[in-house]
Amino acid sequence: MQTILGAGGSIGIELARELSQYTSQIRLVSRKPERVNATDELFRADLTDQLMVDKAIAGSEIVYVTVGFKYDINVWRENWPAFMTNVIESCKKHRAKLVFFDNVYMYDRKHLYHMTEDTPIRPTSKKGRIRAEIASMLLDEVERGRLTALIARSADFLGPTNSIIVETVYKNLAKGKKADWFASTSKLHSYTFTPDAAKATALLGNTPEAYNQVWHLPTAAPLTGKQWVALFAKEMGVKPDVRAVPLWLIRVMGIFVPLMKELYEMGYQYDRDYVFKSTKFEKRFGIKPTSPEEAVKMVIQQLKGVKEVPA
């Protein structure tokens, strides 16, 4: 049994589809799980409940954590450390391997121009400190030989859902408005195409020698904000109009829009080059990420309601 905790999100759904290449025994766990593959086992659970987490993990060979708690620092403080503790303890109890889908919030902001698995951990945001804490919890157990696990890290998402670039670029252009880009349109920014991330995570989980280490998921070479907007505009057949939203304005907007308040502290990811390297994965597995051009094309097709997207 391979189990996905947080199966309803953008990565969880794609991951369930990819895991069907490795097993027909897939358990999808969330508050309202929906079947992706015909043989999926659906398991309703509140993942903040320790007993439910333990029941969801029981009988699993591999457990994937793709949970996305509400993007609110107070929710993160309350839920992430407790959740990770519960998952680790249950995986140890049931002898399950753990695959944690992570982000880059814990990395030193001075090193964002060249992020690898060895980038220094020095979080400078509240959310980053929480991500560093939970990753450390997992790696400490691995180091002590009490848990078999790996961390799969992704850059910001490029996909039809849960993607900032879709919210601020695609949706604005679709409404005839200028695309919004935070801080500076001249800085490089990496985006991980969500199908690539899911495919790679499934592969890592089913590769025994991939465990007990950190992996960056396959991510194409970065583009500047202006270049990303131009790609979307070209595919949509509209003008690549864009405005740079200064970080101070995001802070002001946070007074009225809660999400903007939460995004402000992460603004440093846009006022400098943000370059995510996946060389380790690409060399080990011989798999290259989808190009930005093809990824943007596929995302727009999905957003327009195309059910079958060419591979």
C-alpha cells in the first residue's frame, strides 16, 4: 500500500496518477478524498488528529506527505510541527517509508541565486523557520537510523491550481488587465511544472537507494518575470503587458487582503534571482524537466478546460 496524506491538492492528485505505474494499491487520505485511479482506496481523515493519522498510515509501505495547510502563519505554527511528529511516529510504528514533499522556504535568502540540495539552511521568515523545523525533525530521525525517509523539494509551482504565476499573470491577462509581478520583472525565477514534480516524487518513492537524502525535483532553467509573462501572453494571443508590484505595496495590501499579508514576508524571493537547480536528480535518473514553453502551453490548455493534455 502506498498512501498519500493530503491527496486532494495539486500535487496529491498528480502523484496518485503517477503512482498507478508502480502499484494498484493506493490510499488517498484527506477530508474529502476523490478517486483518481479506479482501484484507489479512499480514506476520510482530519490530518490534525493523531489517531486518524495513525489509522491512515497503518498497513502502508510508503507514505507521501503532500499536505497543504492554510497559508496562514498561525495555522502553520499550530499544525505543522504536531502533524510531522505524528507522521514520523506512525511511520516508525508501522515500518513505513516516508516521502516528504517540501519547498525552499528554509534556504538562506543570500543563496537563492543557485539553490541545490546543499544550500545553507538559514530561514529568515516565520514560515521558513517552521519549514526548517519540520525538515530537521525528519532528518534527525533518519540520522539516528530510526526512520527511512527522503525529502523531495520543489520550487514555486507552475500548474493550473495553487500557482501564484497563474493567479497574477494568466488570470490578469485573461481579463484584459496587466499581469502582476512582484518586486522586479528583470530577476530570474524558477518554476517547477507540477506534473514533473509528481512524476519525480513517485519515482523517488519507488527507488530504494533514493532514501535518506534530499532531492530537488526536476525544474527547467529560470526565466525573468518579463519572459514568463511574454510566454503566457504569446500562448494566449494577447499583449505581454506587465506591472511590477513593489513589496511595500504588498505590505499595504495586506491590511485589507489576508493573503497579501502572508505573502509579504516571502517577497524576498522576487527581489533577487531565484534559481532552483535539479542537476542531482537529472543526472541520477536521466530525466529532463519540461521546457517552460511546453509547460505554459499545457497549463493554459488545462485552464481552458482541455481534458486531454498531450504528454
